[in-house]
Amino acid sequence: MTESLVVIVRGRGVRSRGGEIAPAVLARIYERGLGLLTGQTGAEEALRTLFAPSDKVGIKINAIAGRELTSPPAVTLPFAGLFSRIGIADRNVVIWDRTNRELRAAGYALNADGPGPRILGTDTAGVGYDAEPFVHRNIASRISAVLTDRVTASVSFAILKDHGLAGVTAGMKNYFGAIHNPNKYHDDHCDPFVAELFDAPPVRTRHRLTVLDALVVQCHRGPAFHAAWAAPAESLIFGTDPVAVDAAGWRLVERLRKEKGLPTLAEEGRPPLYLQTAERLGLGRAAEADIRLLEDEV
Amino acid sequence: MDRRDFIRTAAGTGAVLAARPGAFVRDLYAFQETANLSHVEARYYIKLPDREIECQLCPRKCRLGDKERGYCGVRENDGGTYYTLVYGKACARNIDPVEKKPFFHVLPGTAALSIASAGCNVNCKFCQNWEISQVRAEQVTAYDFPPRDVAAAAEANRCPSIAYTYSEPTVFYEYMFDTAVEARRRNIRSLVVTGGLINPEPLEALTKVVDAIKIDLKAFTQAFYKDYVRGDLAPVLEAIKLVARQKIWLEIVYLVIPTLNDEPEEVRKMARWILKEVGPGVPLHFTRFTPMYLIKNLPPTPLSTLRSLRKIALDEGLQYVYTGNIPGDEGENTWCPTCRTLLIRRNGFAVEENAIKGGACPSCRNPVPGIWA
């Protein structure tokens, strides 16, 4: 079996200490990262291999931690803009999370029906959650109608963080924000729930790409922002194997923790067990030996 | 709020609860944008370093980082302080017969002003009110209904009691507690309908301000609690014992689900345990299951099962054992355990005849335990 490819691209200076994004550096990260991931020359060609012009693309972000620790519009809007280059109209691209309140708090201007990519929470009037719980293994949840009604292809654009319960929160756990009852899945380090939710057909069949925002990584005491343990990694991580890209993210978190003199997540009793569960479910590959990690810098 | 206004809004709430999910969810979620959440500091939690907290309210003891919410979905860590999001925020308010709770030995034939917030600390696969219990606080329409107004509304509507019910009142503990205090000032009783997963300290404090607690004993095996409740049996048994030691009224309900918790020997063990730990006078209700939520593949409980389980509990020595959700069944009635006089004849939630005089059987004068006036 071939290895799963994960690409980490670092852009020095992509984010200032004050949080300002350098657009030109960011654009180069997208071009390089998506190109390396797909073996294409750049982002446009890369996206053509992953999406069709007829797709409606959902970009699921994680805005729980406010402006200090959410992928900002300056990062996600340029990514959303790439889809117009492959024939997907802006109105068919939606940046979303669970609530408008959290999106606004993270600096997003909501856009339910205006020009440009849509930006909305599941709580937008007329959206909501599916009426009946979707039952799959240990999961029984209403799923956001953004995902089930408005999207044919999903990108998990997740901020990479330490997580007090799951160990890390990355691309797979980002879909906890796509259901109405994530609080019901915190037992046992969120395992097997993270993997089983991802395995649920409404998620699994739509997911195409993970982009982990590792510009600043909260490597301890996540998911909220704690300045002492927020490490500027200046990187984005790309992968189509959802397990491999999360595993790579986890290893980056461990590396940053080590640099700060922190114990490993396993030593703290909270390794991301969901990765092994996800591998057992056939969702991807978690072992370091099974992942080909390409690291580059722009 | 006057009586007319209350009945109008209560009727509206009833309509929401009764609506088909398809219409219900989308409509309700349109309200999220203006979510009506409280920001009142919770009781029973401890602060930990780095803005973490540990909730001490229920046996789950959720340990949460900043911005995280408890299993209940209605209590949130914000900056290292734990808040209840549902204080004074009722998502359901109705006037119900007290028999609906069910309380059969508390003020029979009277109405209970019944309130709930969103949220629950378990996730029963057979939940009858999952559309409010298994959601987060902002996912239902919540009405401002602070404790003082609840007590006033009960008085205005001639309800001698307030019931904390429908979802799990443990998760809106502060709201329930303060409402009970307000109610007592007006001589209105407080009735708690709970699954019993609450820690001893808050439970004991609660028993000082409420008058009766009904505990759902959902099975008598840990395996059932693990697989179908996502909770533990032992704390529920401890809660029953604790309430039984207090000077308040206790009733126990056992929802009988075909093939899952209807083993006669299991029920016999439970009856013996109740007899030993609580005594023969506690009412025990065997209620009928209706397919719902995540268990739709099982039939409603056969009447014969309910009747045979009731007989087992009676044979074991419990004196007030009832069937529920079978309108007109003989098992709904209260009989004097000494002389077999019919004391209360019920039909569904209606009390058709109540012969109890001064809390005793009119024939043999044997006292009947309960709250009768």
C-alpha cells in the first residue's frame, strides 16, 4: 500500500506578531502546498483534481476560540477565492461554522446571500440542523444543513490545537462543529466519537481535503487561547487522507510542546486515541511509517 | 403574567413540543441568532489552574477547559468561571395534572405548573423529550421566566405545585433551587422529576427546599445504564437512598422497555432492594414504553408485561405499585394495603374518585403515606 501524503508548508513572515497576514506569502503557501499534495504545478491545477465545477464547496472552520485563535478571514477568504479559478462560482462556496455569533466574534462579516463566498453559521434563519438524528455506530446527531443541503464537497479548514479532552483538535474533530450535540461526545477522550462521526456518510462522502491552520498552534491548554503556549509555526498543513493529516498535526503539536518543555500528550494521559480508531475504520493512516511527509518553505 | 397570558404562552409551548420534528427544528433554529442565554455563575464546581474547571454537580464531574461546555450542553466555562446558560430560561412551561409526572401520592387531582430548560446529563436512547433534552441551550426557544415569576404564575393559575420536569432538572439546578425557594414563600410545593444522577451535596441541599422527588430508575443493571443511558446505576441508587432519608416525598418510576429491562428476576431484585433500602411505602410505577428517539424498532410494552411486573413487586412486599401509560388499567388505582379498600380511582391523568380522608384509609384508618393537602 502506498504511503499517505501530507504536506507542510511554512511561510516565514506570513503572520505578524500582531496577527496581520501577509497576503503574498499566504498565496505562495497555497500554491506550493496544494501543488505538492496533488503533484500539480499550482493551486488551480491541484483543485481541479479534487473538485468539479459543479461542486458546491463548504469550508468548515473552527471559530470557538474567538479572534485570537480562529483562522481569520484574511486566511480563509483567499482560499475560498481559489475556487472561482476552477469554475466554481462564489455563491457556491461557503465558509461556515456552527453559530453566527462565533463567526462574528472571530472577525467574519456574515454573508448569507450577498456577493462573494457565503459566510454563515448553522443558526442562520432557514438553515439549521437536519430534523432527525443521523445514527451511525455510537453517533446519533442532527447534522448541519449547511453540510447536508448546501454542500457537495467539504474542506475541513481546521485550526490545529491541543485539546484537553481529545488530545488534539484538527481536521476530523472540526466536524464536531457540524452537529448539534458535540458535548455528548467528550467521554473517553472523544474516542471513538471523532472517528465515528467522520465515518458517518454525510461527512465522509463529502470530505475532500483537510487544511490545518498551524500559523499559530495552541500546543497546551487548548482549545482556548493561552498566550504562553501559543507557538507561531507559520505553517499550513495539507492532506487528502484525513487521518494522516491529523496525525501529522499531532506530531507538530508534540514537537512544539517539547520545545516548550511540556510533557507529551501520552504522558499527560490524553494521546489522540481517535487516530487509531479512525485507522481501524479504514478512514486513513495514522502510523508515522505510513505517512510521507513533505515539508517545504516559501 | 396574568392567567390568560400564561395559558396563551403555555399553549404555544405545548404546540412547539408537539410539533413534528421536521417543522420544529428548522423553525426553532431560526431563533438561535437571538439565543436567549443566561450568564449566571453556576454552583457546585471548582476552579482549576489555567482557566479550567471541574463541575461537581453530577457524577460526570466534567473537567473543562476555557470555552468548553459540559456534557449537559447548558453549562459553560467562560474564562475559568462556570456559568449556567439557562437560569430563568424556560423552554417549556405548561400546566399539567400532577399525575402526569407521575406523582400519585402528591395532591392528587391538582395541577402542577411544569417547567424545563434545555439539556440533560445523560443521553437515553429512549428519551421521550429528546428534542429539548438532547440539545444545547441555544437550540431551543427559551422564554424569560425568572424564579419569582414562576412562583407568581403558579399562584395566579391556582397550581399548588411547581414541577421541574421534561428534561433533566439537575442541569438547571440553580434555576430550580431558587424557584423552589420563591415557591415556598407562597406555600407552593416543588416537585422534582429527575433521573437521579446528581451528587450527594447538591441533592441534599435541594431536599431542603423541595417537597417531593420522583426518580427514574431506568433499569437495575449497570449494563443497561452504560448502553442505553450513558450513565451509571450506582449514583442513582445512592440518590434514592439519600432522598429516602430526608423529610420529603419520594416516588420511583421504572419505564419498562421490551427485551431491554423487562426481565422478571431483574425486577424482583430491584423490588427487594427498594423494600430494604427505602421501605414498603414508596410508590413504584411501571410505565409503558412507546417507541421514540433512537429506539423505534421495539414495540410498545405489552400490557401483560406491566401487570406481571407489578405483581412481582407487590408480591415482594411493596405496597403501592402502579402501572402507567395504560389509561383505565386497574394498576392505576390506589388501594389500601391493609383492608383493600379502593382509595383513589384514576383514569389516565384524571382522578375520578379520592376517598382518602386526613391522609388515611376511610375504612381502616390506616395512614397512607404521601402529601395529601
